[in-house]
Amino acid sequence: MSTYDRSMALTGQPPKQLSRNQKLATLLGFFGLAIILLAAFNVDFPNKGLWLTISLSAISVGTIWFSWDMYANKEPGIKNDGVWFKSISSQGFWGWMAGIALTGFYIILYFYPEYLGLVAKGDNKGVIGLFDPLSRALSGNPASQWFVYGTLYTVAILAFGIKFLWKYRHNRYERIRTISVMFFQTAFAFIIPELMARLNGSSVLNGGSLPYYDLKNMWPLNYYNFEGYRIKGFLSSGDIGFALLIFGIATVFIISPILTYKFGKRWYCSWVCGCGGLAETAGDSFRQLSDKTVKAWNIERWVVHSVVVFVTLMTTAVIYSYLGNDTSKYWLTKSTFLIGVAALLTTVFALVMIFKREQLQKDAKYGAIGYFVIIMALIGMHFLSGDGNVFLFKSETLRKSYSFLIGSIFSGVIGTGFYPVLGNRVWCRFGCPMAAILGFQQRLFSKFRITTNGGQCISCGNCSTYCEMGIDVRAYAQKGENIVRSSCVGCGICSAVCPRGVLKLENGPLKGRIDSNQVLLGNDVDLMNLVNQK
Amino acid sequence: MENIVIIGNGIAGISAARHIRKLSDKRIIIVSAETDYFFSRTALMYVYMGHMKFEHIQPYENWFWEKNRIELVRAYVNSVDTKNKQLLLDGSRALNYDKLIIATGSKPNKFGWPGQDSHGAQGLYSKQDLDLLEVNAPNKDVCKRAVIVGGGLIGIELAEMLRSRDIPVTFLVRESSFWNGVLPEGESQLINEHIKEHHIDLRLSTNLKEIKADENGKVKSVIIEETGEELSCNLVGLTAGVTPNIDFLKESGIELGRGVKVNRHLETNIKDVYAIGDCAEQHDAIGNRRPIEAVWYTGRMMGETVAQTICGNRLEYKPGHWFNSAKFLDIEYQTYGWVFGKKGRPDFEQHFHWRHSIDKVCVTVAFHKETQQFLGINTFGIRMRHEIFDRWLTEERSIDYVMEHLTDANFDPEFYKQYEGEITSKYNTDFGKNIKRKRKSLKRIFQMS
């Protein structure tokens, strides 16, 4: 019987307690949150700009103070002491409380923004009203629930990013990666789109107005990027708008495949992406909670690839619905578009089946099923409707259900709300279609792998435990195999926590990358051959 | 169907079982008194430190064993009757075998110190030891001070564990510098300094004389041999090495030394009885290796080898080039080939040592004085690529070659500070050489041509 059992006893003393500094820091942070909470109950603060500044500063300073006390006076190195003894990070009472609070916040945010003080016509009240001054300073417009969310999100990534930088101060890969996500969140996700909104209606855009566009947010994560109203917005905004639309398409088909080929999907998932950014910073304390069982892996593959099929169909149907039939008006018509999509999918499918069949093994069957479903749906779309129906569903119904089920419930309520219960990458692992597509490229068309260092592995399990994507890293390492998994986001923590220097993230030659016959060094040559015989 | 019985579910026994299953349909039974399922012994420390739960240090999910038809029996083996090919379990049941593999590992050394069996004096080896430690040292209020006796790998791990719960630790080390029976002087010195950085009261050249217990038989203090000083404490960690765990074999007729004597095929003197892992003792040492090797990967390799033999392909145990690794608090240590400390260093072995002026990073390279052949490397705070050093050792490269290509061997995470330039230039200064370090080449590393 070990401590985590024993500490359940009422008389027992948990081995990890908060220090005085940590208690004060927590108090300060909660004071900041309390201001927001009071605003939610419509306490009308006199000087909103000042109180907002006080609140956000208190939250940030509280978080940073807490982490300073945790890490500053310790030697650089791995800081996982007591992780499984603390109730917040071991699915204990405080973990569940935090999970419930976060989930509640997301439900209000997505479905009941009026409780946050959103007023459609007239001045905002409550929390959203509190954020008005900041929003006006950036974009010139009043705040929305999304502005409130964006601000808190950025504050979380920055404050917890600093915590992460302290925690891993011995590890330059982690530091640089974290500075990168902090930068992309602050600049690309938060400030640039707000400033871009100032251009709307100006002569630079020919009087048009751009949709809100986080440039690093690609389709299909940004599943709405090619919806009718956005295309109109892009096309109304002169050369800049057109350039942005082209950029949006290029990110999917050109930029991301090239970068993924060279570096693996980590260039996006753990260096750039906002979802990844929050998971890696605010979610870092929960990475050990991901489920590592084979069962969870099976569920993951079915769910995440179904989402890819869903988003592909939904987007195709939506674009289809607003395209015309007349080639003289615009070259891209409903039928050209469908044929184009079908041709593209067929090309990808054929290339994979011809060149990468071996590496897919039995997954090839499932890939074929997914492909078949999409193609049938496309054919159905063409013959059954003029409005982009997929079987019996209207494209609009499809879009709305995707937005509700995947965009809101999965990525927000479950994906982030359940951090303290299911781990910090639930969305990225089970839900994100972007991650699945990049993962597919990473598995088959990439130089990236995690190299196992010969025979040094002692099967301790730190790598698997701290893998936020639930990959059983040890299962590969103890066999001397490289880790080439589509879900790996390249966060590098497995390599960091390894006590024996066994794992290295690297981009190397394609030959021998996925090598199930990897040998464990240390054995003599004959034995290696024998052990590798299947 | 042949009945294979394995005593011990550590890495050696489990590796044997897995590979026998890969190669055959034989019935496999594993007997263990320690735990229901295989776990990583080297990771026990992380459970106490709260990095992992016990279930995390079990490398296979629980369904694995049934799926692979490996039968697990939780029982203590009292004795082995080699005439009737029978084990006595828990003093009551009998278990028959056709072939027997002994893989019972080690137990902590106790050198007859007065009071060594008091409550609160314990080793750290088994799952039971870990559970006992939770009783003896759950926190700094129950355990106001701990004294650790024996400056080896387990000793420093135990010190790290206790420090993770803020328990004050006094660390008694017999040698004049930490682990200097194995490590060259500079490295040993670096670890001494690091131990003190972690607020561990390191006492070098210090022996334990006696453990004193209170009226309830609980540890209350220790007496130090050299000074006679009495240190009050609530835990005494006995970590002065391990010995093969083979007492139950005394009457069996199996030839025993310190461990179970085996030949190069891991066969004992009795037909159909094999011994592998920490408890096996080679008649003659293999190369520079010790006759008993209590190392994780040698256990694994012996398991793989004996599986071949049992499945009809009689094979010699032939470990490759020596390597190992450990972690001293925050400093990772790796070694490839042979680098000797003062003890046992051959006359022809010369060392090149480099240490960073601030960072806790150092490297020692051993080479042959006359032939300049590269013999081995120790690294602290730098990770090295096993495959590269294994290749260089096989190819019998010179130290100049190693220095020239050192960057190829680096295995640190991307963007880490590179020390190779500094290392090579110190080498040039020390030995009046003019080696130009080559840039990292993926072509050479992955042998693409």
C-alpha cells in the first residue's frame, strides 16, 4: 500500500502541502477571479478599465508567484515530485471541482452568453461589460463573449507559460517551444485579428470587411473558414482579402504538408496551435491523466477519424450549397467542385495504397472504408439535391450539428473542461480533425520520429505516464523501436522525463524510420537476428 | 506439452517467458512471491516520489498475460527438489516442472551491523521494501531524520526519494568520494558537489558502527565508527549493495557460489535447470564484466538467450559491448565501453577529462596509451547515442577519430547547448593535437550511402 491510498485517511498527512507563499499567491489569483465573478453577478464596477487591469494582473501575478515559489529555489531538473499526491493533479476532489467549474464556464460561454452580460443592442453588462474598455482599445468595438474568452485564454497561456518555462528551465527544446506558443497566441490569435478589424470598411480593403481571421488557424480546425459569409468577406476586401483566402487554402494543401514532412506535426500542434498552447501551459499539470490503455487507443482512432470524415463532408456540402451551376458566371460550379474533391481524395487514397500500403497494415482497411463513405456521399450529394444535401441532411443542418457537437461540445466543454479529469489533450487526441490529418501525414510522409537509444531503456514508465496523447511510449522504447505514431504532437516531455536518456525527437532519413525490427543493442549479433525473427 | 516454470517475475524471468511464448507453445508458469504482475524495479523510487502510481510502473496491461497464455502464480518457493522435478510452494503445495528457470534476483546486503534488524532499518529492493518505507518514512514529521548507509546507486536514489518529502538525510559513504570504486575522480567529485546542492548531509570515509533501537525495537540513532558520534534518526537505509536471493536453493543440489553457478549457456550443474538475471553467477567472468551482473538489460538479454536454448536452439550468452546508465539526482550518467576508476584500472588505460566551468556537465574518455584505441566514455549531463558508440567500439576506432566525430554521437534534445567544441579543444590542448571537429552528419549517423 502506498501513499496515495494512505492519504485518504482523515488523520493522515499528505506529503505535499502548500507553502505560505503558495497560499498567498492562490489567494491573489482567486481575488482576480472573484472580480470577474462579481462582474458576472452584475456588480457594476465604477472604473471598468482599472478593475479589469487589477483582475487580470492579480490572476497573472498569482500564477507566476505560485510557480516561482514552486520552482525558483530548486535545482534545474524534472519537477514531478508529489504529482500523484496532489488532489488537483490526480483526479482527486480538487481535480473534479476544477473540472466541473471549467465545464460550467464553457457551457455558459457557448450557449448562454447573456449570463456573461452580452447585450445584443446597447451597452454590454456584467463580465463582458468589464472587458469593453480593452476591446475598444484594440479593435474599436465593444467586447463579445469571444473577446472575453480570447483574453482569458491568452492570459492563461502567458501566465502558465511562464510557469512552464521555470519548470523546464534546464530544457531548451521545451523553453523555445513554449515561447513559440506564447507568441502565436498573443500575436496571431489575439492581437492581429483585433487590429485587422480596424481596417474594415477602409480603402485598403476597398471598403469591404474581413471575417475575424486567426491566420494560423487552418481548416479543418477552423472548420468554418470556407463558409459562404467568410468567402464573401474575403472577396469583398480587395487584394488583401483575396490574398488571405489563397493563404487559407495554401495552409491546408501546401504549407502544412511541407512543414509536416520536414518536422512532423509538432510544428503545428505543440509550437503554433492555440488549443495545443493551452494544453501545454495551463494543461501541463494534467498531462499524466491521459488514458494509456490499448482500448483508449482504439476508441481514439475511430472517433478522431470519424470527425475527419464528418468535417470533410460538412465543408464540401457547405461550399457546394453556395456555388452556382453556371460556368459563364464563375468557373467553379457545383459539379466541378464535387469532381475536384473526389479527384483529390482519390489521388491521395491511390498514392497511399500504392506506396504506403505496407506501413498502414490493417489500418488500410479502415482508410478504405472512410474513403468509400465520403465518395458515396459526394455522389449522393450530386444526384439527390441541388442544395448540398448529404443523404437526407441539409448542408445547413450538417454545419450546425458539426458546430454544436464538435466545435462547441467536443473542443470546448469536454476538450478543455475535462482537463483535470481526462488529461490536457482530450480534444487534440480524440476530436481534432486537423490533428488527425497532420497525424496521417506524420505517420506516412514525414522525417519525424522519436528515436530510441539502443538498449538503455529500463521500462520505468515515466515516458508513458507523462505522454499527454496517451501513447504507451515505453512499449516501443523497451523493444528498441522508434516511436512513429500519428497522434504524437512532439511536445518532447517523454524525452525530458526519461531518466536514462533513451528518447530523442529528431528529423532523419525516411529509410528505417518505421522499423519494427529495430534491434536492442547490447545483444550479440546472432541473438539480435533470432529475437527479431517473427 | 512441456512445462516451463520460471521462479521470479522480474525483467529476466519475464523476458524469458515472453520469448519462449514467441518461439513455442510450451506451457509457461511464472511463480512470484513479490507481486501479482511484472513491474519495473528500477522505477519503484518514482512511486514513493509521487511521479507515478504503482500501476504505471507495470509495463504490460493486466490482460497481457492471459492473452499470451503465461500463467502467473503468486506463491513463495520454499525449496526445489531437482530429483523429482518439483517445487514446494508456500510450505504446502507442489508444482512440477520439466524445465526450471531461476530468476529470483537479489536482496539487500546486511553486514552484521549491531541493530540491523530493528524496526526502521531497511533496504530498498522489493515492492515490500517500498511499502515498508511508506510506514517508516511517510513524511518529515514521522521520520525526522534518515541515515543512509552505503554510497552506491540505490543509496543515492533513496536519498533523492526521501528529499522529495523534505526528510533530512545523512548519507554515510565508506569511500573517500562518492562511488569512486567505479567512477574516475573528477566525476565522483562532481557528484559529491551535486549531492550537497540537494541539501544532503554527505559524510565521506564514514562507516556505520551500530544501530541503536529504543525500548520498542524502533531505530532511534546510529553510531559512527570513525568519530563515535551518535546521530538520532528514525530510518536507517541499508544500501550497501545486493546479493543473489538464493537461500531457498541451499538443499537443492544446484551448485551455488554467491549466486547460482551457470555456464555460458546459463545452464546449472543440474539438467533442465537454468539461472538468469541478477541471481546467476558465471563460472568465469565475460570480458571485463563481473561474474554476477545486477543490471537491468543483462537480465533482459539472459532471458532472451535462455528462451532460445529452451526452444531447441542452444545458445551462448554473449553480451555485447558494456554500457549502462543511471541518474544521480538531476544529473544523467551514461557509459559506453570501459572507463575505470582508480580501482582495477589497467596500466595501459589513459584518461581525457573535461568538465564545464559552471554547468554540472563532464566527460571522461578512456583510451589505450600506446595504440590510442578508444576504450570507453563516461558522460554526465550529456546524452550519447548508444548505436554510435557501439559501432565505434566494434570498429576499434582511435580516440582522435572519436574526438573528430563526437558531435555525431550527441543524443541531447534539439536546441540543447553543444559542448563538443569545448571538449575537442580541451583535448587538443591536453594532448598537443590538432583535431578539427566535424559537423553532425545524418549520413554517418544513420549509415546512409
